[in-house]
Amino acid sequence: MKEIVSSEFDQEVLKGGKVVLDFYSSECPPCEALAPKFESLAKLYGNDIKFLKIFRQKNRELADQLGVKSSPTLLFFDNGKETGEVLTGGVKRKEIITNLNKLISSDKVTAITEKIKPSITEYDVMILGAGPGGLTAGLYLCQAKINTVLIDIALPGGHVATTHEVSNYPGFIEPQAGYMLSHNMSEQTKLCGTAYKVAVDVSKVDLEKREVILDEFETIKAKKIIIATGTSPNLMGIPGEKELKGKGISYCATCDAKYYGDKEVVVIGGGNSAVEESDFISKFASKITLVHQFDALTANKTAQEKLLANPKISTLLEHEPRSFKRVGDEVITEVEDLQTKTMKTLISDGVFIFIGMKPNVQLFRDKLTLDQWGYIKTDEDMRTNLPDIYAVGDVISKKYRQITTAVSDGTIAAISIARELN
């Protein structure tokens, strides 16, 4: 693997045959997560494909010419022509392999695949999920000198990383950007010594054997497991939602609000998330229509007062969406008036949906005792019904789900485990 600069691009990339080029940056957690995957794949594919890296911050002009706007970004070239997908952010090993395989013959793919040998790594504790609960557990365990690995299908931070502002986390006088709060939590846990395996595919989870298979080849075993998999946004399940996801329908204001400068937006929901995120979106959008199925908002009073005082935001109560469709650059939201049963059409540039969350328990729901809403039941020490299996954070059955309660759960589980192992 070789690092290049802009002046070498033509010779090394455009005249270099089959090439994969990594634009990376310093102080970039996604870049750090990608590096070991990139290096290991270079050893497998290096005889057939050239693996190159380039420091984006010192080669900005070339990055701009190639449309590279974030780090890391992987570009694939075949005899001077860009090919395959552009991979960016939390890049998974499987995604890289898919694009590498398109550059070489099927015989070579088979030969390389046969070289991939399954590996087994053992730890004292395995944490599934890198949100505040998982990160806190990892911090306490590594400080207790317990060999711990933290695993996540995305990058560390959980929902906090996509929250524009956190104003109620103790210790900070001024509101904190969510991504910075989660970044600081993650760096603290990493520097302590917790091993990280992030932006991975979790192929299989066996709670009885206390082992997990990552990317279809790496087996992680542990004496104890902490489940900290959190929640995912609820979907409406109505026509057009699936088709327009990421193409006019979003579930993350921090991620996408910036694309709606001086445009009109529809927000679905009436709880804290919908109301607070509407206020954030209003920093960009010119007009917001908040659609809620009940006759009053359910968010806290402070958030409601702020929303009602915002001239950019209007509310449409006792209405519920029935379908979405795109016409040109506009998204058409068809809503039903729940009182009169008549239909209305809302025309906007985009839609944000905030209608609650669901627990991420798909890989092991049949093995654990769950409450009536599908959340994991635990005791006061965060133990589940299975020996040596703990659960923390938003994925567990509890009354309140906040960053502070997740941190508390992680603390309790880690201390309980540390006392048992020591």
C-alpha cells in the first residue's frame, strides 16, 4: 500500500490499472475505523489491485475535482476510469469487497476468497453497541483492567452523534453539539484501552455460546456480553415511504436539514423529537408544517412554547399521512383529516418523520425475556434472563430513555461484571 499526493494522481491512478484510492483525514474516527480493513484487504487483493491512500486535507483541489466531500472516501478505478460505488463514512468491509471483486475475474475472486481464513478472538467482555451506554460500560471495564471489545454496525456515538444539540447533559454549561459529545465519550473509552470493531456487519449472534461472527469470517468470544444495541426510528409503513427514503424522506434532522435552505418541509410527529427537531430544521427551511395525529402536541411544555413562538412553523393537528409520492423536485404528502375523514395534499421539498423508536433486538429476540413493547427486561444489575448476558441503554425496558439514563445503565453493568470477574 502506498501514499500519494496530487501530482502523482495521473501516473499512479489514471495510468495505474486497477486501483482503489482512499481519501483520508486526520482526527477522523471513520478513517480510523476504515484503516485496518483497508490494510487487511490490501494483503489479500494487493497482487491484482493497487491500494493507494491520499491525505485529503493537503490535496483539497484534487478532492474537489473528484467530488470528494467527506472523509474517508474510497474511489475505484479500472484503467483510468472511475467505476463501482463511491464509499464514504462508516465504510464496511463487505462493501469494499463487493467493489474490489468487480475489478477482477471470477477465478481470481475465488482464489482470494479461499485465502480468507476464519479467525477467533477472545475477550473478557463483549459490548454490542457503541452508544452512551455501551461507551460508558467500556470505559468502566477498561479502567478495571478487564479486556473488553466494543462492536457496532455503525460508528460510535449512537443517536447522540446525530443530535444537533444536547443541553441537559451534566457538566456542560453551554449546550453541546451531539456529535462532539459522542466523539469525546468515544475517544475517552478508546484511549482507556477498549478495543473497537465498528462499521462491521454482524453476521450471527449466539448468546448461549457468548460469541458473535463479524463480516462472515471473524468470531469474537467473551465470558460476558453487554447488549447496548439501542433503538431505530419507527416507520409509517405507508405507500411511498420506502421508495422515497433518502430521496425526500429523512429520519435525521442533523444529517439532512442543511439541504433544505429556504425550502418548505413537512414534519410528521408531535413528541419531543418532532418538536425539537422542527425548531432545528427552521434554521434552514423557510416554512415547516408539523403534522400530528392527536389534538395536542405531546412534547414537553418548554419545547412546545418554543415551537409555537416560531413564525416559520405551523401545526396541522388531528391529521395523519396516508401516502407519499414525488413529482419532479417536490414531495406530495397525502394526509387524512381524522375528524372529517377528508383527504388533503401537502406539497413540500422534503419530509422528516419522527414518530418514535423501536428496540434493536432482531438478532436475539427469541432468546431473551422482553416486555410487551419488545424491550429487554433486566434486573437492578442490568442482568437479562440468560447467564452472563447484560443489557443497557435504550434497548432495555424502563420508564425514561435519556443519555444520562443510558450512561447510568452502562456504569451499573460494568461494575457488576467487574466484581464478578475480579
